[in-house]
Amino acid sequence: SVGKNEIRTPFAHNVRGTAEWYHKGEVKCELPEDLAMVPDCFVYLCKMDRGLATPFCFTRLKVEDLFTEVDPPEEFSGGLAKQQTKPSKERRRRRAPRAGREPWFPAWTWLTLQEDKSLDSLPGKMFPGAVLVKLGLTSDADAKSTEKKWREVNLKAMQNQQPYVVRVHVYMGEDLPALDDNGLMDPFVKLNFKDCEPQRSKKQYETVDPLLLQTFDFKCTLADDLSAAPPVAVHLYDYDWGGLSLNEDDNATFAGIALVPLLDAFVQLDDYRGVTRARVKALGLPPSVRVIGPHDEPPPFGTAPPDSPNRPGIFKGHEPEWYPFMFEQPGDAQGSILVSVQLIPCTPEYDADPFNVPPLPDITPPTQPAFLEIVAVGCRNMLPFQLMGMSLVHLEFTLVTAQGKLNASTKEAKLPMPHNPNFLERIVSPVDMPVNPNFCPALRIAAYDTRLGGLSVPNVGNCRVDLRPKCPWSPLFVPARTVDREVGGGEGG
């Protein structure tokens, strides 16, 4: 709606979070020539409540961003919420476009919604969702010139879909929110895609940097235009111990959602299954979908040595990406997750079962031996915890890798002051670190205070250290600071 002008779609059933309308509408209205005076455009998501359409989620758009004379802004190019930024003044025009120019024809766009807080219709912090629209606002002259393009928008063609297996590789999380009393959380993720059965990962315990290394398959059908395909939704939860419900999902706290668009996916060629370059080219995939070559003489799944570059799951030419978590809008949640999406076109002519795809690969990153050196000097200005000052403080270091967990700790210290303890220790431990620094885990540091003769040892603080800038083979490597010594002459030496 824009002011009192609105377009409505028919109601559609919600099937596992997916509703399909395939509706086309148009409304003629009169607006001020100065678009800065036009009310904002609202897109409402409504539900049927006693025969009435009750809006409970919405998104708000600037009319001057819809009605533009130059190139369309970035948020109307098929991207998701992470790309929705306000266009610069150079890319906006506040007045109606001049007649005779080539009008802008909008692309399919996913718009993220936000809950109407005054109605409070969603339980907890449930993600409101996103809607796919082709939304345009233009003058009468441009409307006539683009009338043919709008008529050619074939909504029925979007329903003609091809079978795919959407394979989602979930590697690790980073800097997740601390939702438990100990400054950590017990995270797990749940993945949703279209109307497929949701899938969930294993629970991780007492960490804000979980190492997941799991792969999930969604057997579905997709339209030829992947910009019209919904994103993969990765929901983050914190498991709460001692819940009264037998359903584990009811004993969890929602902590955010990350949206992974299929435009960031990749396709791996497989001559044995008919996934050839000619086949991929015939699918008409967008340029953003990267096509990578097959493994040279691929070994049977699960038989390659751990450090082999041909090991399944190590995809040459494709890097997974970090996607931030959010509640409704980018920046309102903490943490991110490392994910990559693989599209597997199904070829019925090669197999009676079109969804007969290779088994799930091992996506554990290759590692190399290294040493972790920790120089623990001390802590400063530690505040009282639970109304008590510090007594005997020590630090514990934890590094979780695919090969296991590394634990180290310092001795208890209270000098020169309990709230400013000095440890003055150097710890060196062998560890296997990923060859690709993008997979390097974070080092967790936890501070504990021994009280009442050891009867109480509460966790009084936590922090994390990103090890990617610490790896010498990383392009982000920052050399350690050194102290220059000057050797004087004379008798003193």
C-alpha cells in the first residue's frame, strides 16, 4: 500500500513456512510530483482471523527508492537483507522521471519482514520471514512503455520447476551470543528450505564458537530463475537444560537467523552422473553460481586420505562464506556462521531415482601441525563478581579443533593484588591447525576465581581470540610485537 492505495493477493496456505500466491496486481493513483512528500510504501503480511485480514508483519520502503530515474538501487537487484542499504544521493531522484527515456523494470526481490510490535502476534523472537515481489512505481508514460514487459511476466512459468538436491555444508559458528550464566551457550542450528522437512545439527556444549562440520540435503524442485528461489534459513538456538517439555525444540531459546541465498551456491561437475558443462549451461544458471570442476579421478567416497586434495568435501575453487545472524533486520543480533550451498541437478536419464545423489561427504578441512604459544602476563581491574571481590584467579584456555579439544591453564595468582593478578607464564602446545585460515577456530579464555578454600570456583569472565591473524600462513597475519634491545659499550657491558 501507498497511502490509501493498495493491492491485495488472495490468501494461501502456509506449508512449513512457505506460502505461494503467484498474483499480479496493478493500481492507478495520483501522487505529488515531489516524491519526498509521498507516504512510504508498506508491504503487509496478513493472516485470516475470523474472516478478516489481520496484518502482523510488514516491511517499509521509501517511495523515492522505488521511483527512480537512474539505475535501480542495490536492494532491488535480487539480493537479501544484507544487501539492503539506502542508495546514495547520486542514485536517487526525488522527482518523476523524464519522458522518453528507457524506464527501469524492477527485478525479483526478497524483502525481509519485521513484526508489528503493537500486535505481538509471533511467539518469542520468531523470524517474521521474507516475501518475493516484483514491485514498481512509475508514471503513466513509463507505465505504457513497460506494459509489454509486465504482461510478459509469466507467473505460471515459475511453477515449472526442475528437480534439485540443495546440499548445505555448515562448517562453524563465530562469536555467538552468550545466553547462559557462564558467558557461553549450548548452540545448535535448524535448517529450513522451502516446504522440505526441517533438519537440525548436533548440539554443542559451552561454546560461542561451535565447530559443526555437518552437511544436509534438501530434495526439492527449483524454478529456472534462482533469484526467485527462497534462501536457506539457518536458525540458531541455545539449548536450555532442565526444560519441562519432552520436545527438545521447546527447551531452546531462539538466538537469530542467517539467510543464505541460492545465488551464492556452486555446482560441481560430475561426469559419472551426467552433470556436465553442457548440462549446467542448459540449466541457465545465473553467473553468480560458480561452476567448479570435478576431482581428478575421484576416489570412492570416504576412501581418500585425510590430507588428499581429492578428498570429497574439499571443493577447489569455492570458498564458504560467513553469514551474519539477525532477528528481523541486519545488525540486531550477534554472531555469524560459515556456510556453503551446493546445487546438485538431478538427471533422471542417468538413474531411475532422480534424487539418487552421492552420499554426504566429509567436509573436515585439511590440517597441518603447528604450535600454539600463549604468554599469560596477567589480568587488570577485575570487578567484583556476585558481590565478592577476587581471591585466587586462574585462566583456562580452550581450543576446539576437528581433531579434538586442547585445554591449558595457568596457576592461581593473587599478587600484586587479587583484582590485578600476575601469572607470568608461557604455555606452548602442539596443535593441528587448518591449512585454510578461513577455518581457523577461536581460542576461548575463561577466568575462574577460587573462593572459600576451593568450595566455590565461579566463572568470572570470558573472552575469545581470533587466531586467523595469528597464523603465519594467513594473509591476515599480524606479526607479534618485538622489543628492541640496545647493547651499550664501556665497562658496564
